[in-house]
Amino acid sequence: MEEFVGIVNSYVWSNALIILCLGTGLYFSLRTRFLQLRHFKEMFRLLFDGESTDSGVSSFQALSMSLAGRVGTGNIAGVATAIAFGGPGAMFWMWMVAFLGASTAFVEATLAQIYKEKHLGEFRGGPSFYIERGLGVKWFAVLFAVVSIFSAGVLLPGVQANSIAEGLQNAFQLDTLYSGIGVGLLFAAIVFGGVKRIAKFTEYVVPFMALGYILIALIIIIVDFKQVPHLISLIFKSAFNMEAGFGAVFGLAIQWGVKRGIYSNEAGQGTAPHIAAAANVSHPTKQGLVQAFSVYIDTLLVCSATGLMLLITGKYNVINPVAAADGAPQFLYEGVKNIASGPGYTQAAMDTIFPGLGAYFVAVALFFFAFTTIVAYYYIAETNISYITRKFESPLFYYLLKITMVAVVVYGSVNQAQLAWAIGDIGVGLMAWFNIVAILLLQKPALAALKDYEKQKKEGKDPIFNPEDIGVTNAHIWNTINKNKDQK
């Protein structure tokens, strides 16, 4: 099984996808004139724009739901894995993916808003919707929906559950089967309550967990702040093969940095647009900018906190890929050698500053991070089921999805970490391939929406979207939205 997954992974995550991800981010950054810098203040202002209604959630709830998907095990275990296999330079490439990826996140979220629909009284949208309506390629849309259901509903939840189980086992010696059953039952209690319960849950839990984790990481960094300038220099030098000690993993720094960066912030992956479409806003660009900001929160704040923590405390190692291929890993950096690359490294780093407590804190943080991500995956899979079955809506398909994901969570908890990550990577890679191709072909409406938004803002208006103003004729839901606003 591991050999087969490895072969598939090598094709999905070839250098072509890495170049495509970075190249797309750079291209959209240039086309939008680096909106991630120009509109930074506007991004922050829009976090609290829009109100929750019977049809959609508020901008902040949509942000929290998308952060639930973005901020997960990738921010703790994923960063540790990237540094373990790619060296400190992997952090730079994670930053680069986040900076460039913010523009990609804007485009995909804006498209999701433009082409969203209303199913069973709730806004639904995402790549499948904008592929069908925008590109007019039904088979491509259905294919993406099927891949998304399989990835978000089957492949990806196991990675999150595995990290939860591993973290709890490291800290509390809790058997992985018991933790898997517990997480599965809690997950069922949330998702059987519907989209509104998911939105409420993430709205309260996500900001709390992210701020708490960053605060503790800052304390660790401040305690040994004198090392920070040296570590920042080390990150940049090893990222560009200027640090002799990490020359052997230079290529892996880019590969693992980009791979874990995309896994963490999900820019271009096609998962976040499903949630962005649920927001109740007056203009698609508003939610596009909010989603771009969420990439910053995920990588530049949470991932950076983990990375600097690991580097400052020295609780990481870099595996020599040549020696590792021979079955005898050699360690270029003298760190923790007996802990599998993942949450154990971060727990060891925390214990350096908070002896006896750090491992517990990371285990709890990882539980919240990963659990909210599993909940977000459910919403993504449910949205794609809604797309496929919208002509014959039936709750049966949603019940089957919930039962399947509960089983996946339990299985993922007792599975081997390496296999779980490899399977998850396939899911991320497949979705990224399909989605990036789609948004490159369908970029015009998103760029036109940005231009329309900027024009209205310049005129002193609170922008309101009329799809016909940008040449879009099949976004009928906006006619209904604007009509309802006029009546109010």
C-alpha cells in the first residue's frame, strides 16, 4: 500500500505542480497589481462586514470556517515535517507560497461568490459550480466534485485524525483507538447539526485556538529572542543553497516548503472557495479579499510561530535524503532523533521552555486545530455532494457522508503517520491540479470584479455587485440578492 501510494504521489506532486502553484501565484499577483499589499488595510476592515442570514453566513463566520480548514495539523506537524525533510529553508518557501498564494486565494474565492447558487435555502458554491457556469464544461465540473468528495471526505480527514491521536499519545499516553473513537463521536455531534452549527462552532473556537497558540509561541521566541536574527538569516541562506550544512536538502527545501505551504494555507487547492461562497456579502470581491487575508493568518502567523519555535529550541533534525534512501538516516542537525517528524517535534520544543507542560499544550492545540479542519472538510465534501445531487436532493447522501467520515477518522487515528500524510498529499495535489487549471482559464470575471469594486470604492460607494456590469450573464443568484436588498 505504501509503495503504491508513493508512486501515485510522485506523479501528482511532480515538479510541474510546484512550478504551477508558484507560477500561478506570481501571475495573479502581477495581474492584480499585488492586491495582497495594496488592499491589506481593506482586507482587515472587511473581516467584520456582512451579516448572517437564513441563506448565508457573515464574512467573519466564513473566515472562521475557512481558517478551520486552513489552520490544522499542517501548522504544527506539517511545519515540523517540512523542516525535518527540507531544512530551515523550507520556511522561506512556505512564506513565499503564502505571499503569492494570497492572490490565488482571492481569485478562487471571488469566482466562488460570483457563480454561487442557492440549494435548500442556503448559498452553495465552489470550483465545481464556477467550472460549470463559468467555463461551461460540465464533465470537468463533475470530475472535480467527485475528486473533492473523495479527497475531503476520505483522504484528508485521516491525516488530521492521525495527528490528533499522535499528539494525545505523546502527551497523555492515550491509546490511539480510544482517541479516534472520541474524536469520531464529537465530530458526529457537530456535523449532524447542519451548516449553522458548523459556522457557530468555528466562529468561537478558531479565533481562540489561533490566538492562544501564537501567544505561547511568542513567549518561547521572546525568551531566546537573541537567536531570532541568526535564524532568519539561516532560513534565507538555506532557502537559496547558501548554507553549506543544508546543501544536500536544497531541492527538498523548495519541494517540502511548497507542498506543506499549500497543504497548510490551501491557496489554489480549491477547498476554501466552497466556504467563501457561503458568505452573505454585497460584492464578491469583499469575500475574495477576506480569504486572501486568511492565508496570511495561516502561514505568516501560525506556521511562522511553529517554525521559529522549532528552530530556536533546536528540536528538529534534517534527514539526509541520500543516506535515508539506503535505510540508514543520517542527521545533519543534532536534534531530537527518536521522535517521528510531526507533532512530537513541536511538543519537544514546547517542553524546552515549559518542562512537563509543553507536550500537553501542543496536544490540546493540535486537537482543536485538526478537529476544526475535519469539520471544514465535511462541509467541502457536503457542498460537492449538493452540486452533484442538486436535481434530486436527498438527505440520504449526506448521512452516508457523515457515517463514512466518522469511520475514516477512527481509521486514520490508528493508521501509520507516514501513510496518512502520503494519502492526504494525493488528495491535496489532485484538487490543486484541477482547480488551478480552472481558475487560470476563468480569471477574467474575478479580475473584472476587482476592477469594478475598486471603481465603486473610488466613487465613495459601498460596492454592490451587478454581474452584467462585468459581462457575466449566468450569475442569476445576484439578481435575486440585489432585489431582496432593494425591497429592504
